[in-house]
Amino acid sequence: MSIVRKLFWAIVTLFAVLVLLFFLHPYLLPAYAHFFSVHNATKGADALICLSGGRISRTPETLRLWNQGYAPRLFVTAEKPKNSEFAKLEMSHLQYAQAVSKWMKFDANWSVLPSLTGGATSTFDEAEDALARGLKEGWKRIIIVTDEFHTRRALLAFEKVFNGSGIKVEAAGAVNEVFDASNWWKTDFGILCFLGESVKYPIYLLWDEEPKLVGNY
């Protein structure tokens, strides 16, 4: 087969794939998003742990689960202190959780998971901090609360860290007001989140601790 003919069939194949994706994207892209989402939280856990990151979505969802009896205790993870001279002007993770509780009229008592590293910079760090507290207090099961698109990767990290500990980890995903699985590719934030998960999830599959490929500050 000549080079021209090979090039022709390559272009035809690429065009056919693009056409197929165009017509099937309403089915393929939501299915792709659902892969990253895990919801297996059940009532009766020892603690609910709100992971750092998307406070606006994660904190209210953690409180709703607490109010519905999923666990009696509420924790936020300890974030690494920021170096900026203006960092003191921002609410800490704990302060924000307390403010949201007041806004939602919940008499909730939040605690901070002490950090083993001076402040968590990754989900692996948060898992290590939670494991230390869980072993100390004899927990049997915990629920981690994070954004829906982050649940599968977060659960993977926690399960790797908690492996052999006897403590079961479940995940609950918080929805956000910007996008969901049915329309994530229509917003820049949705694209950013799922492209990030597409890169980070395979890395978490290959490593059993926070990879040191890129500094996380």
C-alpha cells in the first residue's frame, strides 16, 4: 500500500472516529464521569472526615450525612499552612466548618485530624492522618467526604493506606453547583476537574504513597 493510500485511510479513520464521538458523546462522556464517582457510605460509621479542597460542597454534605445518622463524629483534615502574609485573613478548614454548621443551624462539634507531616498536601497525607487517629481510638469504619469526581481516587488512596488496619473506609460524594456527570464537558471547571482526575487516578493506581514526581505545595 502506497504512502498516499495509507494517509488517506488514516484521515478517513480519524474522521469516522470524530463523527462517532460527536454523535455518541452524550452517552460516552457521562459514562466516563461516572467511572470516577463512588458512593458506598452507609450509616453507623465511627467518623465522618471532610477532606480538604472544595469546602463549599464538601462541608455541607458532611453535615447532612452527620444529621442523617451516618456517624456521630465530624473531622476536618489539617491543611499545610500557607506562607503568604495574607494567609491569616482566610478561614481555616475548622473555622469554615464551624461557620457552615452555624449557618445550617446544626449543633455540630468539629475536630481537626492532627497532621503527621505539618499539614496535609495530598489525599495520601490525609489518609495517614486519619489512620493514626483511627488506630488510636479503635475505629472500625469511617466515611470520607469529598467531591463526586474525586471519590474514586480518594477512596483508592485511603484503602491503600488503611490496608491491613482492620478499619473499613467508605466514600460519599458531594455535588457542586457548576457541573455534574451529564454536562461536565460544557464548563471550564468541569473539564479541568476531570482532566485532572484522568491524570492523577492512574498515578494513584501505581503508587502506594504520595508520588514525588511533582512538588505539592
